[in-house]
Amino acid sequence: MPIKLKRDPSTLRVALKRCDECLFTRNRLVSEDRMAGILAECERSGAAFECHKATLSGDEYMCRGYYDEVQPAVARLARELGRLVFVEHPAKQ
């Protein structure tokens, strides 16, 4: 039996807007040193930073602050190919 995917794997999903605890705001959940470490690890590994609100809800999409501030190559490519999708954060419980 084929596996049904939750979403189209050929698209890059990005938060429509920054959340209130975005890594790129003063309200971030981590210190500036930890933020620098996270960004260095993303750069070293070639991975994008996932929005923590997405991971907490069991979803996967790129942090809007990361998209805006870092402008990773994968996002530029997805935009050029028409494969970039902006998604709303989940509703608060």
C-alpha cells in the first residue's frame, strides 16, 4: 500500500510571518550565544532553521525570521522555481 504524504515534498514551506518568540526577535527563547550557535550549525550543515512553533505542533516549515534574515540558497531556489509556500502558524490552544 502506498504511503500518503501529509504535504507535497517538492515545496519549501515557510512561516507566513514571524512568531512572537522568533529567533530573530528580542523575545527569542535562547541567548544570543545559543542563537549564534544555531545559525552556525545551520550554515555548517546546510540545513534551514525550522520554526519552533511548527515542530511543537508536529509540522515542518522554515522560520520566517530565518527566511528573511539569512535568505538561504534553498529558499531562493524554491522561489525561483515557484515551489515556495507560505503557511500560517497553528492556532493557539
